[in-house]
Amino acid sequence: MPNVSILLRQWREEDLEPYAAMNADAEVMQYFPKPLTFAESEESLLRLRKGIAQRGWGLWAVEVEGEFAGFTGLAEPKFTAPFTPCVEIAWRFRREFWGRSIAYSAALTAQSFAFKNLKLPELVTFTAAINQRSRRLMERLEFTRSESDDFLHPSIAEDSPLRLHVLYRKANKDVGTCKG
């Protein structure tokens, strides 16, 4: 665990510039269909803020020592797949915050909220099969993968090397498991 102050919080207007820069960074967005424009990031931030305001949870801004570092939290995938509906845990961080266990610590906080506050029976997480960095984090968080759950992401072009996705699951030991 990092010896720094990590806070998951609602989005603020001043997060837009670093959020948009993160979403425009080709290396950060390597495993997504494309980097986002400033306008796309602005729309995204507004949707994320609205979701948290409505539900009390979502993809939170992560602040490290007073600085916007990225996001982590909970989301409901908007596409249909054999494992939906579900709640996924997700993250994205600015490069300068990689390799410091910040994503791990922030994701543990989001996971704890999902299991203790929301009493969700299960969380899922998924990424492009070629995204080894995220897969290592999923495994470090003790999510497990079954190859039979791997899927072709319906929102990604058929000829894209990102289309094949791996799905990891983690059951809430205090609630039980979902079918699927």
C-alpha cells in the first residue's frame, strides 16, 4: 500500500483539464478504441458526476495528495453480454501515478464500498485480452478469470485487436454469488 493520502470523491470542475489530458494520452488510452477529445472528456465528466449525484456511487475521481490522479469505482456496462446486467469495477490513471499501488489501493476502497455498503453479491471487471497491466491488477485484487467468460466486446470493431476481452469475477463472501 502506498504511504500517501488517497481520496475517492465526487468530480469537480477543476478535474476537467487533467482528466481530459489523461484521456488524450495515447499510452493511457492504448487499450481503448481511441483517445478522447476535450469535448468527449467534458461530456464524460458531466455524466460521471450526474451518476454519482443520482445513485450515491459510480466512477469517482481519485485524488492523491490533493492532485487529480484518475478515477476508479463502479459502473453498469451499457452493452449486452452473457454476464450483464452486472456492476463492474473499473479504473484509469494518469501515467505519473502508475506503478505506485495507487490504482490497487483505490480499487480496494471501491470494492469495499460495493460489498459492504451496496451489499452486491458480485463484482466483475474486464479489459482487452492484450492489456497485461490491468490483468495483473485484477489478479492482485483477487478477481478470478474463467476462459469461458471471455467475450468479443460488442462496442469494438470486429477487426480490432482490442475486441477480445477477458472477464474476471469476485464474489462477496458475505452475501453469496450471482448466477452466470
